[in-house]
Amino acid sequence: MNENKITILYVDDEQNNLVSFKAVFRIKYKILTAISGEEAIKILMKNTVNIIITDQRMPNMTGVEFLENILTDYPDPIRILLTGYADMNAVVDAVNKGKIFHYLSKPWNEEELDLTITKAYEVYKQRMDEKEMNEKLGLTNEQLEFLLRQKLLS
């Protein structure tokens, strides 16, 4: 079961939030933490991540900016934005630019966050299954086209 755990990258500039998140969820999920968007990008380079949870208000790079920056290189992880402020502009930005799956306010509620992670992973699995099916379909089409060309040439 251990290697099948959902891998979550939690990004927050407050160390105590990283520690709390890991303490609450480490048994159920594989937790990776980063204190900044820059550090999170380094972690993404070395790990396959299913879900990214990021705080919005961070120095140097906001949560939305971080999610926007990684979209091209890491399109697969499902994104969840946390913010302690009722900043609707950030939420709208996040949904539009960072392809956010869900938005939660801080401080997070353990039950609500866990339920959101579960739903996010279902979406992740569905997307990965669709991606795999599309790749298989593409390969089948290539094989059929090859056979058709062979038939037309003979």
C-alpha cells in the first residue's frame, strides 16, 4: 500500500503550517513540503506528484504565480489553493490562470481538506486513465494506417 499512497506537495512560506500538514496527513499520504515556489519546483523535478496544495500569500512568488509557472512542465497534478484572506481576485486568477481544482480558506479544516484531496485524486486518476487510453488509441490508429498503406501498395 505504501508505494500506492497519493503524493501531495504542500507549499507554504510558514514552517509551522508545513509541519502541521505533514503531522496530520503523513500516515495516509506521501507528503512533500516546500517553503517557497522555487523550492517546490525543485521537488517537482525529482518527484511524481499527484496533488499540489499551495498557499496564496507567499513572498517572491504567490501561489497563483507558482501554479501558473509550472503549468506547462507539470500539467498533471491537481491543484488546490489555500488562502487566509478572502481575496476573490486571487481565487478568480487561480481558477483562470493556474487551473485550480479547488479553493479552501485558511486555517484549513482537516476533514474538508481530506475530502478535497480524495476528490482531487479521483479527478487525477480519471485524467491519467484518459491520457493512457488516448495514447493507446493513437498507437492503434498508427498501426491501422500502416496496415492500410501496406494493403494499398500491394
